[in-house]
Amino acid sequence: MSRAAQRSRTTSESTVELSLDLDGTGESRIATSVPFLDHLLTAFARHSLTDLTITASGDTDIDVHHTAEDVGIVLGDAIREALGDKRGLARFGDATVPLDEALTRAAVDLSGRPYLVHGGEPAGFELHRIGGHFTGSMVRHVFEAIVLNARMTAHVQVLAGRDPHHIAESEFKAFARAFRAAKAVDPQVTGVPSTKGAL
């Protein structure tokens, strides 16, 4: 059964075209017009073993906020669609990922209940401009958009870190590895992995 999806979103602020395959090898072609977001999503694709193609444009002359948020919305929506009824899934995944001095722990539950717990970034991180254009606050905002639209629960906790680039990248890599485990098909699971019979 194919676990792929194609989604798009057009507003007065941005245009996003996206396709993904949850059973890929981590190949990606990403051009969001926000370079550091491209970097983070490339890492997500590679470490979650999700094939991902994204083309986006928007009012980045004002701020990257609208484009980054809308990319997260479309990615989450595509993940939800590709997961289908979630039969046979592992459902849960967790990972702890270092990147030099930075360390992040993430846990994912493909619960059908959108909830994000996010913390541990050092004081001032949210104000730092990574690459001169992507504020640290956008890391949480993109996670919120993905989680809400994918209808998953995610905990992302930064345990250590000094360099904002390393911190953000370790967050996305940890999230990717946790998602990779959660989306895996478990041959021992029959039906939907929930006592309620639905996720």
C-alpha cells in the first residue's frame, strides 16, 4: 500500500507545493525560498527516510514567518494523509540526537491528538537570526504547524547547546529519527495500535 501524498496551499502570503513518500530513502528536493528552512527540512527527510519535494515562495521580503508556517502546515497535512488509517504502525518513536555541543531528545506519538511540548532552548535563542534571516522562534513555530496538521503528539526537548545553528538542526534531526520509528510498519501489530480501535 502506498504511503505517499501530494498537497498544495496558496494564500495571499505564500504558495506551497509538496509531495512525500513515507517509505522512501530520504531523498529530497527542497526550495522554500528560506535557505535555513531548506537545510532543516533536508535533514528531516534524510533522517526520517521520507522522500520529500517542496517548492514554495512567499512574502519573504517582509519576513520568513508566513512561508515557513505554511510549509509546516502543508507538510503536516501531507503526513496525516500518507499515514492513512495507521494500521500496523509502531505508532511511538523516540530519539536523542547530538550535533557537536547540542543535544536534543524527541518523542513522537501518531496519536491523532495534536499536542506539542517544546522546551530547553537557551535564553535568547528565539531572537537569534540563523543565517541572517531565520529567527530561532521559527523552529517552534514550524514544529507547531507540522504537529497540529499531522495530528500527532510530539515532545522536543533541547538538553544542551550553545550554537543556534547546531541547536535547531539537532531538534529537527531528533524529531526526524523519532518520527521514523513511529511511522515504521511493525509486523507484530495487527489493526490500529490503539485500545480505542482508531487513531
